[in-house]
Amino acid sequence: MSPRERSVDDRMVRRALALAALGTGTAAPNPRVGAVVARGARVIGQGYHRRPGEPHAEAVALTHVETSGESALGATLYTTLEPCCHTGRTPPCVDRIVRAGIGRVVASMKDPNPKVNGGGFRALRRMGVAVDVGLLREEARRLNEAFVKHARTGLPLVTLKGAASLDGRIATRFLDSKWITSGLARRHARLLRAEHEAILVGTGTALADDPRLDRRSQSPLSRPLLRVILDRRLRVSPQSRLVRSPGRGPVLVFCGKGASPKRRLALEALGVEVEEVRERGKKLPRLALEEVLRKLGGRGITSLLVEGGGDRDARPWIGGEGAATAAGAVRLRRARSTRVGDGWLVEGSLDYR
């Protein structure tokens, strides 16, 4: 392949990645996928997957080719994810690609969905379509981290969001915390809710802040935000703003075995779903988080945003026992910092070694 051809491939896949990003907040629990059909360096069709039940990106791009009066015969299709080879809510994209006469497919990564998982590539090759895989794989993988984790483990990708002062505190000793961050930083943080399918807080945050946990604005195509509370003893009030705002998204409360049946009935009468999970720890009982995540993943939740901080008596952003040694501490990978208003946004992924 010549340098010019490699340059064209790179440019087209980057264009497909930009298209895929347009599905943020609407495509879930499906992956965000973009596709471009090109003849040489000329784009003749493009598209992205908007939401479940609608055509996949490859089908949208090929329809674009047809409606513009072009032909895809012998053209190259660039896609950020392996084309599907099974029938779900939509027909297999592999069949559509072959019928259109596509001569070559360039894909960033394999689809981890067990129903695909390389099957789409094998089917295309059997039918005489050239397939190249791996261009901008890491970029495509980061775009669909939540989908990949859920497909492989059945668990949602968890994002922990917190605002803290330089000494790691989220409030004063008198519980005053309004506002630690600037308005610009708060607007930036609210964008996270639009990117996630569920948001979770503990009882302490629910009682202290009485939040609604809603999205201020969202696309009409978005999946309703599932609002989750970890409330072992069901202390959340039926009069809380969260319970009294059913139109802003369903509410799910996880409780322990000893929760009051009367409180449960009161919440359920208002449309709140209450689900019991097991507890861990004898001296300081806590709900089993791994079971909570497993249940959320079973509902098709691929991305979960966790807000709030430590207990009311301990106002650091993060609590817990901590690591016994420095070598055993959890570290951030792909860490980066950005100036936002008068503060700093620090992002990264936890690296468990």
C-alpha cells in the first residue's frame, strides 16, 4: 500500500470515528459506530448509528450512496466496528455490504459481542470482500469502552465523578459545600449525565442534598436516565425530589434484607422500584457493590455514573480503607488535566495492578 493510500485510509477512519461520536447519549446500549463509503479519496456515502432499533451505521452509509445516485460497486467501506453478521432488531450488515458490491472493508476493531466476535469478518472474506482490521483501534475502543466492558463481563463501565478542594475535601466540617466549583465546571460535569445510562448515589448524598439526579437537557432520542440509590435501610423520604420527579427518569433503590417493609411499600406506591441485595461486613454492613453492578448490567446498563462523596462524618471525596502499601495503591492511567474555569479537571482510568 502506498503512503497516499494509507493516508486516505487514516483520514476516512477518522471521519468515521467523528460520525460515531454523534451517537453519544442515544446509541446506548448499542455501540457508537460510524461508517464512510469512499471511492478512492472521494466520499460517496456516510452515516452513524443513532439509537437501538434504527439501521446500523453501515446500512445508513450505503443508503446514503443509493439516494445520492451513486454506486457502491467496488468501493471501500470504512467502519469503526466489525459489521454484524446476525439478525437482531435489524438485518445483518454483512449481507447489505455484499449486496451493494463493496470491494473492501476497513474496520477499526472486532465486535466483542459473542454473536459477532470475528464472524462478520469471516463472512465477508468468504464472500470475496477484502478486509483490513486494526486502523485506529485504540481510538475506537475508547469510544466504546462501556459497550466493550459490558459485552465481555456483563458489567457496566463505572465513572466516578467528584468535586473537591486541593486538600481532597467535598465540604466543610459544617457540611457547607455550595459551591466548590465554578459554574463552567458544573456545566461540564452535567454533560457527563448525558453520556451515561444510569446515575448512582448513596443514602448520605440523597439525604444531605435531596438531588433530582436528572439531565437538565437531553436529546429526545436518549434512553431515560436510570436514577439509582444505595439505601440499605430505606431512609430516603417519599417526599424527596428524587421520588417526586418520576417524569425525569425511573428510580431504582437497592436495599438490604433488614429494610422496613412499610417504607418499601410507601416507595413502591409512588412508582419507585426497590430491589434487595445482600450485604457485606459485620461491624460496618454495606450493600454488596458487585451484586449491584451485576444487576444493573443485567438490565442492559452499560455505563454508570457515580456521584457524591464520603459519609457525612467524613467529608473527603473518597473514603474506604485505602492501600496497605504504596506499591498496592490504585493508579490512574491515561491521566490528563484540563483547566476549566478557575479549577482543574483531572481525568483518567483506574489501573488495578
